[in-house]
Amino acid sequence: MKQGEHREPAKSFRDLIVWQKSHQLALAIYKASSSFPKEEIFGLTSQIRRSSVSVAANIAEAFKKRSNKDKVRILNISQGSLSETEYFLMLAHDLQYVDTSALKINADEVGRILEGYIKSIKNSSY
């Protein structure tokens, strides 16, 4: 997109880049966590999957909220879930379950985009 061009408003949460990136992160985490030890199925495997899915799910939920205040509140929950996911990635790395370097980069990108999305909502007559 060139400077000065405007993007069409999103018609669905699926149109949001932040949702697309967070969904891709959740898919990648599902794939990576499938190689975790079997004894982690109800532990770290379940937790990292749940937290990563929560990031995208909360973005989807926030999209339908009518007030900007409600949108921001739910997007803050998404940020919390992302922080949880980042910790679980650190733990998986420290336990030497999987190389998490690409996943960390993806999570950082989601965090930056999510922060920008929240700021844009706050700036549009919060």
C-alpha cells in the first residue's frame, strides 16, 4: 500500500492483519507442540495451545464489540494471552522441547501489530 492510500474497513475479523498473524501463530504453535513429550499433553502442550488460541479468539471477539472501550478491554486480554504464550515458548525452549526462535519472532510481530491496533482504536474517539 502506497503512502496516502487507505485500506477498506474490515468487514470481518478475518480481514484484520493482527487476527491473521495471531491465527498463523496459533497454527504454528499447534504444529510445534505436537512434538512435546507425551507427559506434557495435559501440561505445557495444553497451556501453550490454549493461550495462543486465546490471542486470536479475543481479537475476533473484540471486532464485534460496539464500544471502543469494550474493544480495547478485550484486546488487552488478548495481550495478556500473548504474554502467557511468550512465557510458555520460553519454557519450551528452556526445557529443550523445540526450537522456538521463529515462534518468538512471530509472537513479537503479533504484539507490535496488536499494540498499534489498540492505539488506533483509542485514537478514534475513545
